[in-house]
Amino acid sequence: MAITGKRNSSLAALLAAGALAFGLVGSTAAAAVAAPSAAVRTTATSSAAPFGPGCAKVPSTGSGSFGGMAMDPVATAASNNPQLSTLVTAVQKAGLVDTLNSAKNITVFAPDNAAFAKIPTATLNSVLANKAELTKILTYHVLPGQLSPSALAGTHKTLEGSTLTVTGSGQNFKVNTTATVQCGDVHTANATVYIIDTVLMPKT
């Protein structure tokens, strides 16, 4: 079932509440989301089609297709993509649906189902049951600003507060040397999405 984000709470308030409740999202990250214009990088808008071997798994028509995803905010768009069902469950359990759907101009590294399958079942269930830890992990996958492939390589500060590093060029990218972009430059109504094959872990 598709997610429909409620718009009656501001993103700044949600992140501030999250920071107080969990102590996870640093003041810098919260400020970046609350005032995205100050944090958005200047990047070229890509007119190319999404790229990567994983793109073949995206439905060719319907709400889960590239065209369909482009019409919805990112959490809703992800809920329509069968590759991302475990991620959607995690986002729901962390209470981040409205946060992601209401954000303006973000980049999301979205682990596919195969990425979550690499995590031992007991460990994954433990993380899904720990809202604080889950929120920390998920916000580590989000960057302020919509990054096109030409601007993707480099070190970027995440909404969790620490940094991640992307290496590569063209249509071949790795994140923190562990995750490979399987389908990149996927657009939703408010985000640029890069589907990856490994769950990223924040630096301790």
C-alpha cells in the first residue's frame, strides 16, 4: 500500500522533536533541513535517464515506475517501488514518513531489499525495534541538496550529522567503499534517489 504523507506538521518541528527525543540529529543537520536554501548545493539538473543494472527491476509502468515516482514525494514514491519495501517498513517504524515527504531538495541513498537481506535477521529485527538507532541509520542516508551524478563524488555531510564519501564517476559510484549504486539519478517530487546494495552505517 502506498504511503501518503501528512502535511500538517512542519519539517523543522519534526526534526526538532526527533533531536530532543533521540539525541540523534545534530543542530547543524536540523538547520539544514529547516532552511534548505542555505544548505542546497548548486548542481546541474540531470536530463539523462536513470542508470545502473538495478534500474531493470523498476516497474515500466504505474506508480512504481520512474514516471510514477517522479510525481510523488520520496517516501510515497519508495512505497510504490517493490525493490524498496524493507526500507519503507524501516521509514514507517522510525516515524520519518512526513519528514522525508515534506523535505525540500534532498538526496537519498535508498538501500534495496537485497541490502537489508545482508543483515542477519536477528540484528535487523533488533534495529527495527530500536527507534533511536533506526532514526540515526536512516538519516545517515539523506543529504541536503539534490545531487546530480556529476556532483555526486566527494564527501558530504548527512542529516544524521556525520559524513559519507562517494567515489566514482559517470555511471559507476560507490558510497563509503561498501555500497554500490544499483540505480542512480531517480527523481521524485522532492528528491534525487540513488538505490544502493548495502545499508550504510553512521560513523561511531
